[in-house]
Amino acid sequence: MLEDLAKAVDELEVPADGDALAAAFGLRSRLDAALAAAVATRVAAMPATWAAWRDGVLSEGQVEAIVANVSEATADTYAAHEA
């Protein structure tokens, strides 16, 4: 699925008119919302990471790096070490 999305984005040519730009911004907002929901779901299982993000110790970029690199296979190990 994401490969198809990447290809579509690579081939996308957005006209520089108001309607097309507004539609493109709307699509970007929908993608951002989906990513935020996925990050929140992953971080919910990482209480120390969630607390550090909430308290400003970790930035959004740091949290994104963590959730992108902690796989389902390594989530339990990460959870054990974050506490």
C-alpha cells in the first residue's frame, strides 16, 4: 500500500491554482491525521516515552524516530528497557 502511495506522490503534479492547492493541502491534512493516530497508538504502549513526550523532554521528531524503529517484534524489549 505505501509503495503505491509513494509512486502516486512521485508522479503527482499539482497545478498552481487555488482549487488544486486547496485539495492537495486537504489530502496532506488527512495523511497527517492518519500518521498522528498511528503514532499515538504506538506511543500508548510506551508509558515512559509518552510521559517524556508529554513533558517536552522528547520532541515530536524524536518520538517519530522511536516509533519508526521499534517494530512489533521489538516492542516488548523496548517497553522493558524504557521503564
